[in-house]
Amino acid sequence: MSLLAEVLRVLERERVPHALIGDGSEIVDVVVGRHAWEREIVEAAERLSVGEVTVPVARPVGLVLLKLHAGGPKDAWDIHALLDAAERPSELEAEVERLVLNLPANARKLWSRLRDGRRP
């Protein structure tokens, strides 16, 4: 069993939804999809090679949804940065708008505040 598979198995067994693994500049944010919307983010993720391991990396819409769920001030800043960096921000916003309905109420409320603040 690979190290990544072992880490994921332990996180799932211990019912840990999220973990930061590593130290210094080499930190990986691991998400274990406990809710259907989280599993959809993992399933839609791009597979990227990192050294000898291939890992799923969330697409921008998935990152925004995860940040909305986390809900902190830094997360809100990160969401603005993701939207600003998007090749097609209006498409990303529309995709978030469609999928945010699956998130808890506090995440939907944060999206409404951020969305309304971004539009004139």
C-alpha cells in the first residue's frame, strides 16, 4: 500500500474530514470526502504527478467550495484571489453559484456576502 493510500485509510478510519500533512514549505492539505459535495470535489479533481505519486488536486470551483465551507477571513481572501486569477471569472462564479446550494447554510451565506461585494 502506498504512503498516500495509507494516510487516506487512517483519516477515513478515524473520521477526520481534513488534515494538513507535512512541515515547512512542503505541506499538503488532504480532504476526505465525508459529505456528497466533498466527494464530488475529489471525484472531479485533476490527477497531477507529485514526485512519484499521482494525487487528485481540486479544480478552482472545488477550492472555492472548500474555502466557503471553512469560512474564515483568510478563506474569504483566498476566494477573492481564486476568482481574480480565473481565466473566466464569470464562469467560475456561475459554477460556484450552482454548486453552493449543496453546502451548509453558513457557506451559502458567506458566498452571498462575497458575491454581492464583488458586483457593483
